[in-house]
Amino acid sequence: MKHLFIAHSHSLFLSVLGVIDFLKLKEDEVIVIYTRNYSNSLIKIPYQSIDLSLIHEDCKTIVRNRTQRNITIKELDIIIDQLVSDKYVAYVPHLVFPMFQILITNTKCSSFHYVQETPIVFKSAFSEEKSIEYYLHRFYNNTILHDKRIWKSIKWTIPAFLKNAALTETFAISEEIFQYLPRKNNLIEWPKLHCDYELNIEYPCFIFESIIEMTAIEPEIYFDAIDKLIKDNAIEFNYVKFHPNQSIDNREKINKLFLKNNVQMIELPMDIPFEIFLSKFKSLKVCGFDSSLLVLAKQLNHVVVSGRENLLTSFIYRRWYSQHY
């Protein structure tokens, strides 16, 4: 029996390693499927792996394009046949995306399980409640899409034709993550990984998201909130983790806010996932606003300070937040 894992982010990758350890799987039983061009040069794994980022991209349009759908499904099935001679268990973050649907509906897939990708608990999404919207989607799936390999998903509802769904379990580092799904949850631990970068755990860590770049808040409100966060929590030296999408200009503005408050900013390397620091060190002080890294830090028992209340004066931000959470 093979075990196929999807990995497309730092958090999901660490969760995958936690599941492998929890289940005590052997090296030759594991296949890691990378998507979204994800890679991790810091962590070397002994397992077979394959990058299916191109197929992942093709899957973005196959709900509306039947010809492309048939080509992509066949292509992925052929790859699975080459990887797996008998049966496999699939481990996915969710079933919303067509590629994951194709993976679990392959005839060789005996069962599938959910693996934690994000530390945020989406109560409205992590539900199998059958709403009016669910029945509208089901009508679309049965009469228009009419395909047993992919479907238009609503929340975490599972199509009735998936006979192996009763076996589905969840794997997460906290009971909270999948608490709204009626599934058995297995508590896993992220591996304690070595990296050459050593943090001074006495220095606060400030996490900044690319909220301005997403036009989700007025810049003046965001920078005022950062200024207050620095005033209330910074010491002489402070670590800062920027989001990859954060502009150089906005990073420099944040640096000037630290200097304005007579404290120093030490930027953490972009190529080292902050999740590794959270997993390796204990009792870090982590400050920020809406980043999922704050939620993760709290789940891992670090000291978390959120300045989110200082963003609530923005109508743009409140609207954006309600649409995403």
C-alpha cells in the first residue's frame, strides 16, 4: 500500500512529515506530490517525490472545459499508474480543487484523509452542512457537469458517490483545526528541524502580511497600526518576517517606523520558513495582525500579541475580512 501526500506550502509540508511519523510509514511506502511550484531546499526527505505543478495549473480550468478535463484526468491517471502498482491512500488539504478530486476518485485510491494546511479555523468552511447552496451545486454537478471524477464543491460537503468517504479522518497539530468536521482527528507533531540560523528568543518577532498589496486596507491606517504595535512591544533589537509579496517600498517604510521608535529591525531570511522557527524554539514573542503565522504560534504555545483591533477603523479592511474569514 502506497501513501500519496500533497505538499504545496511550508505548513502543509511540515504536516505531511508529521503524518508520516505518526503513522510510522516506511520510506518505500511514501510518495510526496509537489504542486504550485513548491520546493524546500532546507529539508531533505528520503521519500519518492514528483512535481505535478503543471497538471495543477491545467486543473484550474477543467470544470468549464470538458475537452481539457478529459485530457488532464487521463494524464494524471497515467502518472498514478506509473507510481502505484496496487492501491494507495491519498492525503489532501481539502477537496475543493479538481486535482485532489481526481486523485481520490482514481480506482486505485482505497481511502483519503485531510491534512492540516493552515492554522486558521474556518468555521464557515469546515462544515458538511447541506445548505440551499449545497443543493444548487449538486444540481449543477448532476445535470450540467455530470462527471464522477470532479465536481463543483461547496464547503466540505462530500458527494454521495464517494463510497470510501466514511473512512476519512483528519490529521492536525491541534484539535481546533478540524473541530467542525464530523471526523476522527489525529493529533500530529511537526518535526523539530535543524537550521543554521539561530534566533535570540529574547527578541520579539514581528510578522507583516501583504495586506496593502492586496488593497485590503488604507496604507495610512496600516502603518499607524504598525507604529503602535512597535511602540507597545519592541525592544532594542527585533526580528521581522515580511511576506514574500510585500513590496520593497513598504518594507522600507516599516523599517523607518522601527528607527523612528529608536529600536533596530533584524529581517529574517526569506528562504527560511518562519514555521521552522516556531517548531524549533519555545516561548517566542510573536507580534502582528492577521497572519496565519500568529494563529500557528498560539497553537504551538508561543506568546502572541495581535494588533488587529487597530485595523478595525478601516471599512475596507472590515469588508475584506468578512469576505475571507
